[in-house]
Amino acid sequence: MAKNGFKIFDSDTHIGPHADVLEGYLSESDKRRLDSWEPWKFVDPRNGHTMYTRYAREFLRRLGSAEPEKEHKRTSRDRAVRKYSKEEEMPRPQAEVDPAERIKDMNHEGVDVNLTLPSSWFGTFTADEDVELEAAMYRAYHRWMADYCGAFPARIKGVILVCARDLENSLQELERCAKEDWALAAFVYAPSDFPLDHPDLEQVWAACQHHDLSVALHTFTASPPYAPGGQDTWDNHFLQRCAAHSWCGERNIAALIGAGVMDRHPKLRIAPLEAGHSWLPFWMTRMDEHAQSHAKYLPSLKMKPSEYVLSGRYFQSIEMSEGERLTKSVIDLIGEDILMYASDYPHRESWYPKSVETVMAWDLPEPTKRKLFWDNAVKYYARYSAD
């Protein structure tokens, strides 16, 4: 594509997955396991696709109100697509099931590559006692991804989902999927109380390093497995959204870096996605301070936490709403080799079809823009090949 001479790698986009599509990739016995979920099936009126919203939290209080108010109810059933005016173009609804439709959106905006991750509702299976169903849904997702990405293998890529409650089978599935070229990273689905620095996940990090898979630390929100800060935001969705993403990113990188994961796996690459980016210099300084003042709470590290961020194995997607000034300040403080362009297509935060042109207009040197739009993402998603 090369918009204005720049190749564009969108490091964080989303894809359904729609339950009605995935059913075609489930065994008959697994389909029967879903029968009990029927009361929580939600049909999107725009396109007839289904999702499951079991265990989703409600947010009933408007800020300034003393009590919950039913009319302000918000659950995961609300579609995370911003309201478009009649003059604006919205993402094609069928793009989440038809890769050719997605390519049309990508071409229209000028994007060469999409890295896709499942939308937030899919984590609902982490909250259910049926671990076998959770793992089955992830396997179905992988088989579907092979087909979806395979239609345009140089332009659409995905992530391998890891069920933290069934690591033995998840590792077998990771080994299988790692042989396929659609998979660029692994994404661990773990219940809210299961820390990402848990020693049981060491075998996942080792497998990722062995297969050159990146570790995607995408944030969670209002659906299971729930983002940190989401449980204690006073029953208000505005507070939940403001707090959840950034705190989730901060927590996750502090846990993995502080636990010494990057020492034990020296070729492992990690990146928080959809967590914002302007907080990173502050967080690096704070981690350094507390790694020294509270050293007994973490193992001995070979470097300061901030040095892992600067090691060439750490990357972070941008949130374009943070804008030119904040992005330039981050680059001024920590360099131009970490941040990656991301749009969150097709969700509410996406500015489609103006995401690329918005960042393109920022006053950044040409070499910096090339790293932001392409080079850094290709270093992070190192398995990517256009061949």
C-alpha cells in the first residue's frame, strides 16, 4: 500500500470472533456444551452475528449520583463502536467475518498489515467452571484464524490464545499453531486472580522464545477476565474505562519485568497493547525506584526495570488520542525504537477512516515516522514476512 510513501503496520486491531462463525469450527460435543449459554447469547442487530455476554459486569451509577440508576446501565452487550455522523464512514460490519471486506477497509485507509486480536467478549469463558469449553473455543478460534488470515497471508495476522487454566493442552496447541504463518504472538487468557508472573507460565514464555513468538499483553476491560481497576471504580463505566487500560498495561509489564521473565528468556519480546503510551517514561522511573526501595518483593534482576524497556525487546502501541505532543515527549525521553502505530480498528477508539492520516500529520521526522508506522512493529512481530 505505502500511504504517502510509508508502509503501515497496525499493531492492534480486533476481530469478532462471532460465535455463529466459530460454531462451524467446533466439534458436535463442544457445540452441545454451549447449549447452557443460550440465555447469554446476544445477536448484533447490525449483522445478525452472535456473541456471549455471560459474567459481564453492569455499570449502573452515573457520576454524581448517590445510587445506581437502571437507565444508565451499561454491559458488554453494548457494541463498542462509536456513533458515526451521516457524513462519516464506519468500518464494514462484514469485515469481522469476511477478510475481503477487511482488506477493503485497510486499502481505503492505507494500511498494509493488520495484527488482529479477539474482541473483549471472548474472555467471558475464563470466568466459567467449564475449562474444557474455554480451551475448545480457543482451538476453534485458531482454526478459523488460519482460514481468515490465510485469504490474505501477507496482510492479516493473528495471535495464539493460551488458556492459563489448561496449560498442558494449551502448550500443545501453541506448538501446532506455531507451525502456521498467521500467528505472530501469543496472548494469555488468565482469570483475574491469576498473576501473569506465575511460575506456571514460565513454560509459555519459553515456548514463545523458542518459536520466536511475541508476547502480546493486551489489556482487559469490562468482560472477564476483567482489567485491574475495573472491580473498584464505584459502579461507573467512565471511571472503569479511564482506569482499566493504563493500569492493566502498567501492572502487566511491572509483573513480567519485575519477576525476571526477561532475564530467564533473553530473546523474549513483550508489548502492552491498547494501554496508552504517555505513561511509560513515568512508569519506568517509578519501577526503578521501587525495585530498589522494595527489593525484597522481587527476585534479583540483572538490570534496572527501565533498562529492560530500552533493551530492544520491549515495544508499546500508541493510543492516538494522546496526540502529537505527548507522543513527541515520550520519544524525546526514551527514543524512537519502542512505540508502534495502532488504531484499535474497528472499535470505539478507532478513528477509522482517519486514523492513519491523523498520525501522518504529526510533526515527526521522517525516520521516526517510519519506525512508528512500520519498523518497530516488524521488530516486535518478528515472525512477520510478506512472502
